Amino acid sequence: MTKILEHLKYTKDHEWVSIDGGHYTMGISDYAQSALGDIVFVELPPVGTKLIKGKTLGVVESIKSVSDVYAPLSGEVVAINSEVTSTPEFCNSDPYAAWMIKVKITGDASEASALLDHKSYREICS
Amino acid sequence: MMEALLNTELTQYHQRLHAKMAAFAGFEMPIQYTTVKEEVCSVRSGVGVFDVSHMGEFFIEGNDAVALADYLVTNDIKGAGEGRAIYSPLCREDGTVVDDLIVYKLRKDKVLLCVNAGNMQKDWQHIQRIKNATTFSAQIYDRSSDYSLLAIQGPKAVEALTMAGVLGTSDEMEFSYYSVREVKFDGVDLIVARTGYTGEDGFEVFCDHRTVVKLWERLMAQGVTPCGLAARDILRLEVCYPLYGHELSDELTPFDSGLKWTVKFHDRNFVGKEVLQQVVPRFQIIRLSLQGGIPRQGHPVEIMRSTEGGVDVVGQVTSGTLSPTINKGIALALVEKSKIEIFNSKNGGKHTQYSIIIRDKRHLVDYHDKAFITGGHK
């Protein structure tokens, strides 16, 4: 059964988002990690990178496949989780603890209102 | 309209094990059951079983069966003993590769060709065309839909097949690598070959659809690890076996793909011989590895100009993955022979520094003289 946390927001591309004031934290969902299989490589943008909602911010690779990770909201990267790049399997074992980047939000509020809540996201996963 | 995917006899068994399934050459095939890494490890250190029933089985029968097989492929079939398996490219008159396959020399008048699932129709048409233009006294039968195929691979493959009742306890010693025999299993005929695509010791068992279920269940009961096509691809890449559609293609000759050892000119005639005797290879396959990135098919490969500085693109990655065995990114790459020879000769004959471009970033890579790992086959 896919684990979907109620307090998070999601994208249709299977990223999770946690918004806290003017910043957000994101990673990939349990559904995404399960579909990818053993994650062996994660590439994230350096601090300072400007992100545009819906554009590629990095990649997650399993042994056999490469998947893009998309920016859930526009913003500027303020922190990256080096634990995820050094031990990519963290994304499999605990996808909601394995945050990838923290971002200062620069887009307008309508971007965030387009994110999915846990109920709508579950429909996408079923 | 999408054509419905074909199942193998074991599809429902794979689904019951919750395998990830995907379309491959028109079949719904198991990609992985647990994790690719676990499956690769069990083949390297224990024993795994692959359902490869999607592959094609063509039988050549008749007085000239061996002569026709010998004429069709570049490797020497005539000169091999009965009961031998021979890996070979199948070439056109112009020397390009239709497919790569294993020729099983079962008897004087019976030869089995095991071909790639994705090339089955193309192979069949090519073989029919060649046969119809000659006078060999032999018939060719496509029995692909009559046969299931299991590959049992790993250092404990003998033990597993002995326990399953396929091999007798005294069989193993005489059953050399790349040999084949017809055996009885619970009163049913099987073709058992000591071949595989993993670099490890192992067997491939051709059997009817009822028998494959029985054999699969016995192997599962013994704890043999079910392995998917993802693990199979990584296992072959770690030992640098070429795969059609990657290192081999309709545009390349065996020489371009590192298969010079499979082209035997002496004392025989075969399709493509004239051209292959004169052709100058344009490409070469090289082996590269790196830390901190995973090369994938299509990534550009560059060589450093040793004296002038700067880099030249010389080819691209044909197969790439992360090797779970050596924990590095590994790649086979098709590079232009003339370009790399210039730079290597300037470097005193040694290979100069190569790099691979992964998502717009240059990664320096290590050149390997030999396969990334040596399998344990005998």
C-alpha cells in the first residue's frame, strides 16, 4: 500500500512538498520510490539555483532507469540534503524523511494552490 | 492499434511473485522481482533462474542441417563437434549483422538456433531467403511457440539442476561449458545446454510448456532466486557481452562490435564472407567506468587530444548502468576506430584519457583492457 502523508502536498509527477512560510522542502513520494526500484544515484541542483515550477531540477536514477525530478514551485535553492546524494537508497527506505532540497519561494501564491492534497494525490496513485 | 502482449507459460507465476512486468519484444516479461542488486548478487554467488521463453527457437533438420547452419553464420559450425554450442553473428551478404545467436549442434541432422526475441521475424525472413537461394537438403522449422526456455545461472546451478532431477549426479563432469545434450526429465524430452548470458556457470533448458511449470516450481521450492530481465542485462554488461540493438546492429559488421573471434574464414564459405574478408572496421567497442555518475545509452564519449589539449567526440555509450558488483558506473561505447587510433598513437600507443558527457557534464572515465568482472564459468 502506497504511503501518503496527510500533512503534505503533492504533484502529479510524484514529488511531495512541505510549505513553511516563505520556504518549501521537497522530495519524491513513496509511490515514486517504489516505482523506480533501488535508487542508486541522485543529482540535485547547487544552492543558489533558480527553479521554475514544472521544470527539471535534478534526476533520480535506479540501476536501470533515469527519472527527472521537477520543481513543484518556483524559487531559489537554499539547501540540499547531502545525505540523499551520498546514500541514495535513503529515498527508498524513508522517502518522506529523505528531503532533497529546501527552496525560498519566489513564485506567486497561485502556484501553491495548484498542488494536490493527500486525497487528490491518492486518486492519482490508485 | 496496440497489439496485445504475449504471455509466457509462467506469466501468472511471475505476477504471483509480484514481479514488475514490462513489454519486451512483444511479450510481457518480468523485469525484477525484489531488487536488481539482490538478483545480480544471487547469480554471482548462488543461483538464479530467468524465464527467457520469449526467445526464438529455429530447428534445421535434414542431411545438410549442419552444412546449412555453417553457411548461414560466420562462426565455424562444421568444424565443431556434435553436442557443441557455438555463439555466432548471423550476417547479410554485405557483412552487416542480422542478429547474434547460439547454434546448438544437437545431432548430425539436427541443429537448433536460439535467436533474440526482438529479431525473430527478421531472422526468419533472412534465413528463408538464404535457404531458398541454395540447394541444401534441409528444412527449417520455427518452433518458438512450442518451447519455453529457462536459464539457470550461477555457481550453484549444477547443484540446483541435480536436485531438480534434470542432471544426474555423474553428469556434471562430462558436461563441459558450451555443450548441449538431449535428456529425459520425468519421461519428457529436454534440451539442456551449459550456456548463458551472465558470465557465470549455468544452463539453459529448452522444454515444453507443461514441463516448464514443473521445473519452475521445483526450482522455487529449492530456493533458487527468480531473476528478471533487468538483472540479466546488468550481468551481461558486467562481463561485457554485447547485446543486439546496443553493441550490435543492422548497420555494423561483427568487426565493428568486437566479434572478430566469431568470424572464421578458413576452409569454409558463408553468407557475407567476401565482404568481411576485405572490410576495414569503422568502429570498435571500448569499456569505460567511472565513480559519481551512471553512463546511459546515447551519452557522448570524448577523447582527450594528448598533445594539443582539448577533446574530440569519438562515439557514444551503447550500454550503461551502475554495476552492483563493483559499485561503479560502467559502459560499453562504440567509438570511431580512426579517431581513437590517431590520439592513442600520439600517446605512445596507450589509450589517452576518455570522458563521457552525462547531462551536459564531462566525467573523466577509466579505460578497461578487459571486462569489468570475470565470471566464474568453466
